[in-house]
Amino acid sequence: MTSYHHPHHAGGSGTPVTATVQDVLARAMSPDGAVQKEAERTIRVEIDRNPGVMIGAFMHLLGMPTTPTEIRGFCCVLLRRNLPIGEPMVLNRLSESLQGELKSELLRLLASETAPHIRNLLCDTIAELAQITLYRNEWPQLLPALEQMTLQPLDTLREAALNVIGKLGDALPDVQNENLGSLVALFARGLGDPSLAVRNAALNAVSSTFSHVDETQIKKFTGLRVAVLTVVRDNLVARGDSASVAVSSLVAMATRSSAFFRDDLQAVVHLISQVTGDLENFEEDVKQLSLELGVTIIEGIPNAARRCAPLLEVVLSLALSLMVAFDEEEDTWQHPAKAWEASEDAGFGAGESAFDRVARSVGGKKVTPVVFNLVSAALNAQASWKSRFSGLMALTQACEVISPQKLPDMVSLVLRCFTDESAFVQFSAINCIGQMCTDFGPKIQTDFHLHILPALLSCMDESRHPRVQAHAAAAVINFAEHCSSEILQQHADALVSKLYNLLRRPQRIIQEQAMTAIASVAECISVSFAKFYEHFVPLLKYAIANAHGPDNAMFRGRALECITFIGMAVGNDRFAPDAREVMEATVKIVQAGGFASDDPSYSYMVQAWTRICTALGSSFAPYLSVTVPTVLRSAQLQCVLGRIDDDEDETDDKQIFEIGNEQYGISTNQLEEKSLGCSALGSFVATMKQEFYPYLKPCVETLVPLLKFDFEENIRQAASTALPDLLYCAIAAHKAGMCDMGPAQELAALTVKSLLEGLAREEDILVLAGFVHAIQLCFDKAAELAATLFPMDVVKAVRDRLIKLIEQSEGRARAAAARRANHGDAYSDDEDEEERRASEKEADEQLQYMLAECFGSMIKALGAHFLPVFNESLPVLVQMLEPQSGPVPRKMAIFIFDDFVEACDKMAAQAGPYLPTLFPMVARYVSDRDSDIRQAVAYGIALCAQLAGDGFKPFCAAATQSLIALIQDPQARQAANRRATDNAVAALGKILRYQGDQVDAAQLLPAWLSMLPLRDDVLESAVCTSLLCDFVEGNDTRLLGADFGNLPKIVHVLLDVVHTKLTNPELDARIVPIIKQLPPGLMAQIVVGLPDKLQSKAAAI
């Protein structure tokens, strides 16, 4: 093929090269695989060797009317595939003249082609060539030529031109933006074309262009909106094959900008209504795409959707219709070995997902009436079992956002279906109750346990279908998760008896769910499960020892989970002997060859190990030689499958992560196992302390690098959580004489250095909080060794990073405030936006709390050694306390001040000089509008009054007046202010107790007494009660009053709090003697005026 002349110059069809190429192409289409493979290799080699010859031959064959149709089509495909490949690409290796002829010839052929198949392939080829030429302005003739084609009388030519434009899409945003005005005019003509095929091509072109233009250009399409919706309506009326493509184009536009349809929501409602009104005559893909259209618009513009009830109604009605139409019959449940999943049906899954997505987008207020109307109709006694089943499954998806006020109606609606004649419906009713127990716990457990649990127990009867029995056990797990021990104990006997019976049933699906339910009950009622211990543990031990092979893996895993939860519930003394048997059984499994990569019982076993380790404590040490290497291997899994192409999709086994400009594939199963391994290592070292020392080095070498594991925040969190316990392991090993201080010093330096590096690069706020908490725990666990383990340069580096984090948190707070100011009321009824804001605020508040705790731990651990760092930090602290500072740094500075003062009793006079500078700056915020700041200031005043001695005297009178003003504020007892007010009352009490000579204690003590007891801040309530006992035990007449006139109030307060959560055992031990030592006659007079409950308490004492 070397002596080739361009076909246009060479003449007819009989040129040697053309004939040779045609022969090779024919062989490449041969049914003989070997012949085909060799021909394809020849084509690749020749294109690489002589691109001009081969491309010219393809074009010649394509343009010859006598060339067989299949060869012409193959030439189109080869041109499209080969022009953009190579480095440099094949197109750029052609001469300029051949490139020009190629472009003009393709357009000429498109204009003259009569075969629909070849015309479509030509459209693809032209579009591919345009993708690599237009952005460099190397084919300026293309768009004008296509525009001229749209003006031609032939429908097929107009359609072809629009098809090419529709395929240009994402590669041409700049070109489209420059030519957008003329393109929009062209689209308008196409959308109004007499031919539906042309209108559809125009619709596709509009959708493709719309999906890729700049955000600022979208408004230029506004004039096309009505025409676009009209074309989709025309396709739905015609009910042809193009209907799904038309609706899909609309979905793409809504995905790009739902707001584009904001002013025509009624037209969208009408389109979807066309489908819902004639479901039997539309293909499944049309119905699902119409549903996706509605849901996408609702998700994109939830505010507008809330104001358009018909849109919510038609979308959820279509969703329920798709669910009801699922392809399943009741007799498919005759073999209960595997749980049935309705979501395997695509239509059912789409409908279920729609209820969830719509509910989350618009919130409970607007979705509740729509859902209730649909579900109530679906549960009508005359409805089919599929209708009742689907209605309950729809309610399950939406119930999370429904107001708790509707709980009585929902519970009643669902429970009556527990006795439905269809096992499918019973199953879905149980499923719904289980979800409600999760979404509305613990309220639903408290209010409806007398209704729900008996109903679930009835579903475990032997007369029920095995799947119903199993699912009832599963619902117990949901119920127990948020249930109080007191409530579940009321039903424990009946519940455990039923679960015991299920455990003895032959079906694995029932046994496995029963075991998990038993574990949940044991965890909830704790030691009260002890009376059932002997009924279950022998059975479970037998199951663990005898469940062999992959078919029994899940069963063995559930048994391990169940027995270890029971053990945790009843306590170490009861469980220890059986725990050792369980451990021996699992050790045999590991020593016999371990687990297959997909063995589901592995994760159960590792989690069982951590629970047994907690139960056995140091007695677990003999098993570390097996358990630690096993979980280390899991923690060391690489997980990363490597870089992947942009067009690859996620699967069940593979997640895709984007880091920078690169995409990586991650093994989902390995990621889960790695996370499990990291968590298990942390649990082992936290429990075993110095016993873990032999495994310290490999564990550190594994976990420290994972602070930078970008693919999973849970792994970074698990690694950071384990590091303080690893440090304490080294410290404890030193104290136990197992090593010198070297390992602890090395690990302290490595740990803090690594965490500081992590803080500098981490973006997830909750992970940041976790890293800060890890540093805090390092100082806590170092305790008296902190000054030895953490040199001043390390302490300063921690301080600097914490202050940087405070500044960043304040920056986020200011940015959020600016966004709220800019949006005004735009998101006032957007529940999703509010939830997002609340989540961000909550994460930052958690970080701020950890920052304050970390500062506090450093100060307490280092004591006087921290003073040089504190002194150096004073200018920054003062700046943070200035009025122009933001609320975040201000609050952090006050927290730091409080912790510093709290350590004063250890630093004595060394801390005194700082008070005149800092206290006035802190005290001025006692009336700040942020209740957290007011609470922190009041707490700081209390500490100063108690610990600062004479250093506080100059500030005492003013501080007292500010506290009284805070306490007497008209809004002091509003919910948001109560804790701050309680702290102010406690601070006033400490002033009276420790600085009483600086104020009018005789007047203030009775007033302070009248404020007791405190009920919102439990800790401060106990503080005040303790102060009250101090005054009474000291026989302080200023409090007792003339002739003991305040004694009735004192007794009232003490009886009110004694033996409640507002005290503690030590405080109760002080209160009771005070009550007892009162003269019987006087006590009798006081008790007469007390409420009945307090009279009973007095009598008992």
C-alpha cells in the first residue's frame, strides 16, 4: 500500500490501493475470528505507517456509490475512531490539503446521503472531527454549513444538521458561547419545524448545548422553554419510540438547571400527568424518566416545589404507581433462604428512591399531606396486596421527615397491617415500623411500646411466614437501639422467650435475625439479661464451634456477635470462662487457615474480639499473639486499585475518589476491612495498655501514615484515636519496668508531629476535631510526665496550630454570616439548606469545643511549665478578647482563661499577675448575646472567686453586680439561657462562700438561696448544693436567718435534690446528716408545708 494517489486525483473505483483497502476492510468484517483479527492488525499498522493513504482510501470508498453499504459504514467508523488517536494524532499527520478535503467531503456526503444508517454514521464522524478542530478554530466553515443545511427543504437534511450540533456538546463551550445567539435562533426554527423528527433533533441539540454552556448564558435559552416543553408533549401524545429520548433530553436540562423551569412548573406537571394518566400505554423507560424529571426539578428548586403542590402530588403519584407495578408474585416466597429485595425491580426502586428524595428535599410540612393521602388510598381494604405493600414501603421512605405529631396516625395505620392476609404486606408493615423506630426514637418507644412490641411478638408466631418472623426479629433491633432499659425490661420475658423459640427454628434467615435481636436486647437491658444467660450461651457456643464452611459463615458471625454482646451485658465475672472458650474457637479458625477475602464472618469475629478484650481486660493478653497480627494485616491493606479513566463508573466493589486532577479506584471491601482493622487496634491498645507493648512498634508504623490516608476519613479518625493510647502504652510499659523512657519520648514526638502535620492539611472539620482531641488526650495521658515528653518547642507548635484553627473557624463563621446576609430570606423555608447550615455549624462547634479542651489539657498537664508559653501567648489572647474580635476567638480566649485560672491552685502566686490584665477583659462579656460566652464568663468568675484569693478582691463588687443583672434579666430562664443563668447563680454562691467579706453577704445569701435548686446545669446544681451544705454546716446565720427563718427553704432544697441526678453519692452523704440532725419538733413543723413527694423523702430519711 505504498504507491497510493489520492482517490480524487486517481479517478475511478478501480485504483489498486482503494481495491486493496476495500479487500482488507471486507476481511476485517469476516465471521472468521482469525481472519478478522489479522485484517484489523493490518489496518492499524497501515494507518500508523501511511495515515494519508489510508484516510484518503476510506474517504474514497465512502464517497463511491458502488461501495457496499457495510464497507461505507465501516469507513465512517474507522474515520471516527482513528482521526483523534496517536501522538501526534492521526488528523495532524495529514497534509493541510488532505485535512481540508476531508472536512469538505464529509459535509458534501452528509448533504447528499440517502441511506439513513450511513447518514447517522456521518453525523458521528463529523461531530468527532469537530471535537478536535473547532476549539482551535480549524473548521470555521462547519457551523455556517450546518446552519445552511437547517434551511434546506429536505427534512432529513435539517434533521442531520441538528443531530451533528447535538453531538458537539461538552467539547465546544467556548465556540457555542461565541455563536450562541445564532444557535438559539437556529434551535427556535428547529423546535417549530413541521417534522417531529426535526423537532426531536432540535430538542436534543438544545439539551446538549444547554447542558454545557456557562451558567451566565443559560438565560439566553429562556425563549425556547415553551417550545422545548411542547416538543416533549408532542412525543408523549405520539407515544412513539422517540418519547423516552425526548423526556431524557428534558431530564438533562433539569439536571443542569432546575431553576430554568421555575416559571413553567404547571407545564411540567401537565407533561408528567400525561404519563400518569395513561400508564399502560407508555414504555417503562418513559415512565421512569418522567419520574426522574419531576424529582430532579424538586431537588433543584425545593422552595418553588413547596409552593407547587400539584407537582409534588403528580410526582409521588407516579412514584407509587411504578412501585405497585413491580413484577413479583406471592408464591415466589415459598423458598425463604434469601431475603427478597423489591428494589431489584427497576421501577420499584425508582419509585422508592423518589419518595426518599422528594421527602428530603421539601421536608415534612409539605410532603406529609401528599404522602398520607396516597398511602391511605393504597392501604384501602379493596386495594390489591401489591398496592398495600407498596404504600407501606413508600411511607417507610418518607417517614423520616414527617412531623412527630403524626406518629399516632402513622403507628395506627401501619400496625393494622400486621394482620394483613398477605405475608408481603405484613413484611412491609414490619419494615415500616422498624424504620420509624429508628427515625423517631426514643419518642416512639416511650409513647407506643405497649402497642408496637406486642404486635411484633405476634408476628413471631409459628403460624407466620418465615420471612415475616425474621423481619419481626429485625425490627426488634431497631426498637431496642433507641429504647430505655426500663421500658424494654417490661417486655423482656415475653420478648426473649419468642426470640429463643426463633433461634431454634430450622431456617437460617430466622436464626440469624433472632441472634442479632437477642444481642440488641442484651445491650439495652444490660445486667438484667443475666437471668437469660444460661438459656442462650450454651447454644451460641455450640453454633460457633460447629458452624463450618462458607455456607455457615454469616451464621457463625452472628453467633459471635450475639454471645459477646450478652457477655458485655452481664459483666466479666459471669462471662469470662465462656469468653475464653469463644476465643479458643476463633483462634482455631485463624490457625486453620483464616478467612477468605469475602468471608462475612471475619468482621463479626474482629468486633467480637474487641468486645471480649474489653470484658477480659489483662486476661486477654494470651490471645494478642493471634489477634494483633490478624487485624494488623487488615489495617495494612493498600485498597488503592490505581488511577482510572474519567469514564469509569463506581460498582459495588469499587469506589472512585478524585484527588487533584486524578481519579483513583478503591476496593470497597478492602476499605471496610482496613477501617475495621484500625479500629480494632485502637480498641486493643486502649484496653491492654502495657500488655500491648510488644506490638507497639508495628502498630505505630501502620497507623501514623494513615493520618494522611486521603480516601477515607473514618480511617484517619481511627488512626488518630489510637495514637494517644499507643503513647500511654509506652508510658505504662516504662512505669512497669518493661522499658526506659526512650520509646515514650520518641512516640510523643512522632505523635504530636504527625497530628500537627495532619491538622495543616486536613479539610474535613470533624476529622480536624478528632485530631485536636487526639493531641488533647496525649497531654491528658502524659499527666505528670508531660513536661518531660513535650518540650517547649512542641508545646508552642501545638499552641500556634490551635490558634490558627481558631482563626479559620472564625473565618468560616464570618463567611456563613455573609452568605445569610446576602441571601436574605431566600432560604428561609428551605429545610435542606437549613439542615446543611446546621450540620456545618455543629461540626465547627465540636471543633471549637475540642480546641478549648486541648488548651485546657495542656495547661493542666504542664502546670507551671506552661507559664512561659502562656506569657508569650498573652498578646494574642488579649487580641482575641478585644471587642472587634469575632465570637469564636472571643469564646476560645475565655475558655483558655477559665482553664488557666482553674490551674491556679497548682501554680499559686505565679498566676496572680495575669489577673489584672485579663479579668476585666473577660468580665465585660458577662452580658454578651451569645449564651455560651455568658456561661463561660460566669464560670470564670466562679473560679476566680474560689481560687484567686486576694487577687480577686478589686473585681469582686463589680463582678457581683454583673452576675445579679444576668440572673435578673427577664429572659434569663428561657431555654437557650438557662445554663448560663445556672452558672451565674453558682458564681454568685462562690463569691458569697470565698469572698463574702467583699460583699453584703447578709442581704445576698437569702436571695441566693431563693434561686435554688438549679435544674438545667447538673454540675453547677451540685456545686450550689455543696455550697449550701458548707453554709449550713458552718452554722452561717446570714443564710439561716433570724430565728432560723430560712430553714424551711433550706430543707425544701435539700430534700428536692437528694438522691436525684442533681447530686452525687458524696453530696448525698452530706445532705442526709443535715436533715437528720434537725430537732424532730422543728422538722415536723417544716415538713407539714412540703409537697407530698418531699414529705415521703423526709420520712424515709
